[in-house]
Amino acid sequence: MPLHLDQLATFVNVADLGSFTAAADKEGLTQPAVSLQVKGLEQRLGVRLIERVGRRAQPTAAGLDLLVHARRLLQESAAAEEAMMPYRDGASGRVRIGSGGTASIHLLPRAIAVARKSMPGLEITVRIGDADDILRDLEANSLDIAVVALPASGRNFEIEPFYEEELLAVAPAGSLMPEGGPDAAFMRDKTLLLYEGGNTRRAIDAWLAAPDTRIRPAMEFGSIEAIKELVAVGLGWSILPGLALKRDRAGLVTTSSLNPRLTRRLGMVLRRDKHLTRGLREMMKCLRAFKG
């Protein structure tokens, strides 16, 4: 049976003030209620804690030993309550985000900056990984929210699309693009450098597909930034998310819409039972407001 902090606090007050009546006045209780608190603590510990010496209530030898521990417990309790005040007041908190590489580099930093400006005490951590791994971590509640390319599946998930971006053909600078944009047959004839795995790759494969043809890129990479660098030095063509191409350094690559146009949607994914703290709501609001 655990110790009760109320009983410990009453015991400390009686010991410090030397009177059950004075302790009652301090705590706003009746004198019998204070006596019951101390008696209950004595019964719990099986020792006498307070004795009367003349008209004064004083701690016994056991009570003196308990006072050291009681004060420390009460101090820790007060510190714990104080530590929770920023969360209770909504001034602090923590949000753990899981995301793929493109969103974590080109989208999340701007959204996080806005959220932190609104809530300077908000702690935000970002874990980068494959969408399937991110969703497993979300299911295990080791993440609060995932930002991934859709579709995402899971019976326990709430999914909210919030951003649509175009996937673009990317070629070395100076390459000629067909009028109206390259079609699938045109791209299949190129040396292709593609991102490995994930919903974005599945969408690209479906767009490139021809009857009885399996897409076999020349090289596959786990980094979109690496693909951009390889395209820039002339090693091939690629199809990449528009977000990753907004900061092309000095025109090192040429880009074009595909024919027909290909897009992907990014979504916020949360557990259905997730408690929406103020920090999490703020992060979601900033993601919804993202316009690229």
C-alpha cells in the first residue's frame, strides 16, 4: 500500500508547528481530520510518529527519520507538478514526427519553424525512414504523427491528405524535352535513375508500365538528393517529386511535367486513439497551411 502525500504533508506540518490545531488551521481542515491523517500514516507504517511533550506535539525518533524522507518526497512532488505546468498551460510539449526523406528536407522544416514560433517551448523530433517502417512505429505509438506519401493503410489510423505535388521528369541541364512533356515510352528509352521502394516509386512504375514490360532502371537509390546529383552530372534521367526540385542549384538539371501529368499526395497519419495535445494540433495546422 503506497504512502499518501496528503498524510505526509500533514505529518510534516504537525511536526514543524508542534500542534495539531495549528496544522489544521494551515491546511484548512478540522483538528480531528488532521489527527486522522497522522493516525492513518502511523497505522500504515506500524510505528508511532508524533508524541505529546507537555502541550507540544513532537516527532518521535521514528518520526524524525521519516521527516527527512517526507520532505524529500514532498519536494519531488512539487517539482513534478511544476514541471507539468507548461504542458497544462499549453506553453510546452513534444511532437514526434516520422517522415520520408523529401518531406523531411523540403517541407517539414518550414512547417516546424512556424509551429515553434507559435509555441517556443515545443520540442519537435523528426525520424526519417521508409514509409512502412514509419507507419509501424506510429502503430507502436513511438511516433505521434507520420507525414508520408499516400496511400497509407491501417485499421487504427486516421489519414488526412494535405498536400499534392507533381512528379517531374528530370534530365541533365540542356536536355531537350518533348513538347507537352515526355510520355512513358520516351522515358523508358532513357537511362533511368529511380528512387527505390515506397508509394512514390510504385506510382512511377505504374506510370511507366507497358504491357508485358517490367521496369528495370539502370540504378536505384535510397536518396533523392543523390539521384539529383547523378542526373546533374549526366548519368541519366529520373522522375522526382517537385518539392525536391525547388532549389536546383544554378540550373544543373532540366525539368518538365510528364505526359500525362503525374502527381502524388502527402498525408498526415495518426492513430485513431491519439490524444491531440496543443503541440500536435499546432503542428497539424502548420502542415495544412503549407502551400509549397
